[in-house]
Amino acid sequence: ASATLHDLARLHDECGRVEESDDSDLTGVFEDIARTEKSLIMNGWIALSECQPLLSLVDIDLGAAQQLVRRLHGQLISFFLAFVDVCHTYIGQDPEEVRNAIAALLGVSRLAPAEIDSFAQLTWRGLYGLILVRMGRHLEVKVIGKVWGAARDMFTSCAAATDLVPHPELIKATRNAAQAVITHYSFIGGQRLAHFFRD
């Protein structure tokens, strides 16, 4: 999760560079978006790949194999919830408060809380907000399902692999995070427009 959070912070910096420059070329930002999304997906694949050898160690013990799959499931949820936490933190919402509303995911640990909390200190950038919305939608619609599908494929030898499906609350949380960011974007845009017409 740390590498993904680092990439998200770097993407914010790139958005700042674009917003502050006279150059309206967004090619660099689009490349950074693609790189960040690819990195996020790759970090998920790497985590899965690193867990696969463990299954061969516990494969003969059904209980241990099921426990490994359950923990992997929990870690995947935590990994994707880190993005959800970033979205809520960036717009000034308390991610713990948001998590408490997701009762089914309460037992899942929060990854890299200090790094996620640092997103509260970042300057609001509309372009970055829109990027988070786009990434959240991409995660919701494509990435989360693909990562869980890969997990099922990697652990087919384990009977518990059939339990490796994305939790509906995770998908809902990802959608809600993107919606919260676009709502905040609209609110800030409305405030700026009101100030423009008032002055």
C-alpha cells in the first residue's frame, strides 16, 4: 500500500505543476494517471504472487489453507480500502468515521494510517480530485474484480478459493468515495463561482 500511496502523492504534485504552469499540455498528467493505475494494479498482483508459495506449505492442512485465504481476502480489502481512505482524507472527511458506517468491513485493518493522514495536508486541486474520481470508478468497475479473479485462479488448489470474491461493501465503499470526491469538487466549484459573481 505504501508504494501506491507514494504514487498517489506524486500524482498530486504533478497536478500542481500543471495547474501552476502556463502550459496547458496534460500529456504528462495522463501518463502519470496511467502509471499510477498500473502501479496500483501491479501492487495487488505482487501481493498475490508473494502469497502463492505459502499455499503450498499449508495445502495439506485444510484449516490452515482456509485461514490463509481468509487473511489474503482481508489484506486485499485493506489494500483497496487504502484508496478509499485517501479519497475521504483528501476532502477532509475522517476515514475512521466512514469505515464505521461499513459494519461488514470493521474487522479489516487500516494500512499505512500515517501516510494516508498526510493526504489531509495536501492543497485542494480540482484536477487531482477528478483523477481520484476516475480512478475510483475504474477500481469499482474493473480492477477489484480482476484482482479477486486472479486470486481465485492462483489458489484454485484450495477449496476456500471459491470464497475469494470482492466484498460488496468494498465495491460500495469505493463508489461512495469517488462520489464524495466529485461532490466536494462540485461544492468547491460552486463556491468559487459564487465568489466570482459576488465580486
